[in-house]
Amino acid sequence: MEKNREIRETENIPVTEPERQYYFIEKAAAHLREMSREAGRPLTFCVTTFGCQMNARDSEKLVGILEKIGYVEEENEEKADFVIYNTCTVRENANLRVYGRLGQLGRIKKKNPHMMIALCGCMMQEPEVVEKLKKSYRFVDLIFGTHNIYKFAELLATRMESDRTVIDIWKDTDRIVEDLPSERKYPFKSGVNIMFGCNNFCSYCIVPYVRGRERSRDPKAIIREIERLSADGVSEVMLLGQNVNSYGKTFNPPVTFAQLLKEIEKVEGIRRIRFMTSHPKDLSDELIEVMARSKKICRHLHLPVQSGSTRILEKMNRRYTKEGYLDLVERIRKAMPDISLTTDIIVGFPGETEADFEDTMDVVRKVRYDSAFTFIYSKRTGTPAAVMEDQVPEEVVKKRFQRLLDEVQTIAAEACAVHEGTVQEALVESVNEHDDSLVTGRLGNNLLVHFPGDESMIGSYVNVRLNECRGFYYIGERTEKEK
């Protein structure tokens, strides 16, 4: 009799997505109600995100599913009944941080019979990591990767019905599942995935190995999501992808990123459109033209250079030259003189000479970035660069890094100061962390301004006079004057 009932239940499980996941959301919710009854209280969750904005967007999906199931959010992971780490593995020390925090959670779990721990994200795509977890962290309840995050409800329901760890890691996928629950961190702005994975295989980067091959979302699905966000009060969207400039190349016929942007511009209620990250090798003249004409696309472009040396760029497998990058910047600046350019730079890549480093400094001086994320190269096991000869001595790298940092900060302060005294439109994002008499707003060029205000202003657009530049941000005051 019991077996027949199990067969009937299996036959009733939907096979199409997202209907299948909504079935398991209901199933997990029933289990949670029973668990909460036994505990005598609502059970809580805490999602901790490591890494990039792609991970942050994935975490919003996890939160949306958990709240749909009936969990209540708890900010302190040590007090939560269900702790989820959405991991990053770009740098190996990120893995060590996760192991350290897991050790603490293991001790807490012994005192809380209702506690569960889940690990997901890029770190889980490394087989040696999963083996280490199975051997040394057996108290972890659920392990899954980057490709099957949409199956979270199904995996959780499976764990609730078993006392064993549930592990579900996919090597790759071409699946994109739409219309699952999601809970935004901000009511007025949101990230929107337009593509997943990466095909670039930069020699220092683990991302293509853990995120899989590029796959673009259907443009109609993207527009539908943005229309829903707009109807729900969102006025700014950040389009997310490892390389947004290669969006739509696999479609038949192809759809360019510029064409997608033009469709998104038509969505009523959306005032600002941002995107990241742009790979220089794929940034087209069509995109520059669309940005230059647009009243909604923000005048900010994050354009990672990584190195100014053509020789090092070739070793990095970046597929552009120093001259090609500078020519691209010139075309962008000619079309949009007010564009804010930011970048990523790696110092100390294997084989980098003083001449190579001076090429990087030359690019920094010629481009004059508004800000730059600067990194000391660190070996990432599993990448071609990790086994390259001529690893640069640590003391040399540190001295170069400091020289670069000084140059970047000096130029950024000068570049930002040109806006001093002007009136700009700011989207108020929060009350200032250090002074609650101030609010923090973000300008169209992505720089921040702090000015007098209160919590009621969050989510609104206001005109602000930029009175004083302080390096990477401004001190200002609200004004009724048009920008």
C-alpha cells in the first residue's frame, strides 16, 4: 500500500519547469510547518553571499524561494536555523574563509537540533572541494553548484525527507529556468541576469571552469522580467553577465547586446540602465552609438584592462593589445566626453617585467580612470597561469602595486574633481553608514554623494550640488536647480 502511494506521488510530480519547483516549494513548506511545530517557533534562515554581483543576484533567488517555503530571515548566521553559503572561488583564500566559518557553524549545529547548513556557488564546482567537505565537514546538509540553483526547492525537500547529505553538482548545463521566486535587496533597483557562463578562458581565471559555457537568456524573458520589476517600483536595473558584450551570439539569428539595450529602453518606469562586465575585445561601435544616444543608459563603463602590456595581455589570453584598448577608449570618449571609465588591473602576473608594468602605468595615465580595482596576482589552482614560469617575487610585486595605487588614487581624485560645483541627479540608496543626518546617493556616473537627508528619501531621485570632491565620493547638498 505504502509503495503504491509513493508511485502515485511520483507520477504527480510535474516534469516541466518551473512548475516542478513550485511543486517542491509546497512540499518543503509542508515539512517546514511540521519542523516549526516541533520547535515551537518559526524557523529562520540566513544567506551569506561571497563574491560578485552574479552571486548576489543568485542569493536573491535563494531568499525568494526560502521565504515562499515559509522560512523567516535572520541576519545573524549564528542564530539562524538554516545557513546557506553562496560561495566564490576566484581566489583561493576565499575557500579558506568558508572552511573557517564552517568550523564555527559545526559547533553551533551540535546545540541546535533543527539547524541545517547548505553550500552552493562556484566553490562547489571544484571536485576536490566537494571531496574535502564529504570527508571533513560531514555535518553539511546540502551541497549544489552554479548550474542547478533553480533546483534549490527540490534539493531542500529531498534533504528534509532524508538524514543524509544531499549533493547535486552538474559539470555544465544549457538550461535556463525562468519565473522562480526572488526577493530583492532593494525595492527601487535590481540586478537582472541576461546571460550565464563565460567563453573567454583568461589564463588567470577559474570562472569559465565553474560557471560553464556562455548561454544567453531569451530577450523576451528579460524584457518580461524588467517590466515586472518596473511595475513593482524598480527604476534602475543592472544587467549582469560575465561578458555582456557577447550577449546573444548563439541565437539564430544573433541578437546583439546593443539591440537588447534598445528594447529595454522602451520599458516604461525604468529611468536608469547599467551593465557589467564589458570585455574590451567585444565592445562594438554599435554599442557605443546606442549608449551615446540613450537618455537611460548610465554614462559609466567598467572596462577591465588587467594589464597595459601587449605581451602580458597575450599571456593572459585577453585577445586585445595595448594599442587596441587605447583606440577603443578614444572612440568611447569621442562619442561620450562625459563618460566615467573604471577598470580592473592585475599587478605581478607571471613574467611581468618593469617595462611591462610601465606600460600599465602608461595606460592608467592616458585613460585617467575614475576608479580602478587593483589586485596583486595570486595563483589560482586549476588555471594555466598557476603553472607559468617566472612568477614575480613578492617584494617586487608589492612595490609595483603601491606605485600603481598611488597613481590611480591621484588621477581619480583629479578626474572626479572636474564635477565639483555642478548639479547632478542622484538616486538616494541609503542613510549614510557613518552619519545618520546624511543620505548616500549614486550619480549616473556611478560615483557616490553624501548630503543632508533622511530615510524617507530612499529610492527617490533628487538634484544635488556637488560641493566638495573627496577622492572617490562627494559631499553635496540638495537643490531644486535642474542639472
